[in-house]
Amino acid sequence: MKNITFTLALLVLSIASCKKIKTENTSHEEKRKTRIILSVEQMKQIDVQPVSIVPYSDEFEAVGDISFDENNVVRIYPIVSGTVDKVNVSLGDYVKRGQLLATLLSTDITTFQRDYNVAKADLEVAEKNLARSQELYSSGMMSEKDFAEAKKDYTNAQSDFNEKKQILELYGGSSERLDAMFSVVAPRSGYIVERNINEGTQIRTDNNTAIFTISDLKTVWIWANVHESDMGKVKEGDKVSVTTIAYPEKTFYGTIKKIGTMLDPASRVIRVRTELENENGLLKPEMFATVTITSQTSEKVLAVPTESLVLENNHYYAMRELEPNSFEKVAVTIGKKFNNLAEVKTGLKAGDKIIVGGSLFALTAYNLK
């Protein structure tokens, strides 16, 4: 009887031990199936980052266009009437300050040159009269009153000459030649971004169109048309990203500098201005642009980079780190997308570490194991 009892006890212990080993093997097998272990070399191909709570920012697009930086542009208007004799520059040319842009044949210059020469001759006569009067006054042959009158005439002639000389120089005339030629020169260095004259063009001083416009294009303005329904989302200082048809793969970044005060009654949009650096000159005035405006709010959400998520069978998945080199596949429910981030509703919590760069690689390796 004792032998039977002992044998039964050994049998029970043996069965329990087998079940424990089987359970441990099963648990180990299940863990192996639900995770992937990456090698040292594979870890070099991925980027692991913690999940965090970040400020939520609303993001929307607006149609825009590029224009000159009005604080950094010069428009040249005609200051004399006449006929364009020669144009020395073309649209898009880079010019230096003082460079000759065009010449005009102008009767206005003839008038200024004539007035200058008359004033010059009067000054020479007054100067000779003063010298003679000085001699007569010194010898006692001229009264003090007459000498004072001679000095006054000389002073008046000198003032008139200086005035006529300044006017001639202001209008680009020359005191050395009488050719009725007016020279249009660049008041600053930059690119010719507008040219509205050709040889033979008649110029009038009451013309309100600039004959040349010069800008260095180091900075440009981006005007975005923000719809009335989005006006509440926009404020000065909000970040913007700009793309163009000419450079679809390139994104330009800036901030909102000014929000218009008047709503267009027809289109129901308000103009919002952004300034962009344009050192390489890629952005040209009149280009169309797509402006993405990121509006900052006080709301905070749990979010992950969109590149960390992989869409599979209409569900989003991420690879969460269990321990160094070991990751598991987790289903993630996402909410709003903003600024290359996605809000996480379920599946992850703050502090979890996930694969960001290389998530597709890791998930593919997980599915193939």
C-alpha cells in the first residue's frame, strides 16, 4: 500500500512538472511570436523616440502669391518729359548703384541748361563789376552805398547760379554739353524686376507708371488669402510653410508678419503677409504659392510622428520597445494630424518608446518572421 501511494505521488509530481515545462515553453513561444529582436546592425537602421504630450496646433492651407518686399524696392518715375533715346538694361538684369539705365531726349533739359548758362554769365558779369567797384571804392571814387549795391548784385547772381546748377544736376543734365540728354541712373543696386519703356517711348511727367523697378530680392513677401471662416485661427507670429509650382519638392519657412484689416467683399478673404529670405533668388514676384499656416493653441495632446505609423489593412500600427533591441507590434488609434504629427487616442501612453525612423522596415521584418 505504501508503495502504491509513493508511486502515485511520483506520478502526480511528474505530470505537474511536465505541465509547468509545457506552460513555460508555451509562454516563451508566445512571447517570441509577439515580438521581434533586432540585431546590432539592424538597430543602426532605426531611430527610437519616446512618446510625449505636445501642444496641439491647427493647420490649414491657403492660396497665395509672391510679391516684392515693399521695404526693399525702388520705383523710378520720369521727372522730365521727352522721348526715350536708348535703354541700356533688360528685365532681370543686375545693376549697380549709379549705373546708366536709359537716356531720354528732353526739351526740359534744354531749358535747364539754358537757365544754367544765363545764370553763369550773369555771375561772371557781377563778379567783374564787384572787382571794379572794389578798386573804385578803395580809391575813393565810389560811395559806400554804391559799393554795397555791387556786393549785393554779386551775392544774388551767385545764389541764382548755384540754384540753376543744382536743378540741372538734379535732372541729370550736364553743364559741359548742350545735347538735351537726360540720364536715368540706378539709385541702388539690385535686379530690374519691372521695365516699362522701350526706345521711342514718349515720357510725360504726369505718368504714374514707374519706368523701372529695382529690388535686390533678398527677401520677398508672401500674401496668403485666408477665408473668413479661418480668420479666427490666424495671428501674427504663426508659423507658415510655403511651396510653389516651380519648386514642388522645396519648402520655404517663415512666420506671419501682418494680418490685413480689410476683408475683400467679393471673395470674402483677408490678406495675410509673410516675409521669406530669398538669398538664392528662387522666389520670383507674381509666382503662385500654397501657404500652410500652423495656428498655435493652448491644447496639449499625446502625439507621435506620422512616419512612426504604418497603415496595414486599414489600421495603424507602431513598433513599441519592450526592452533594448526587442519590440512588439501594437495597434494605434489616431485622431487629428498636425505639423507632421498624429494624435494618439489608444495603443500608446506617454513615455513609451517607439520606432520612428525605420518603422516600416521593422514592421516588415516582424510580419516575415
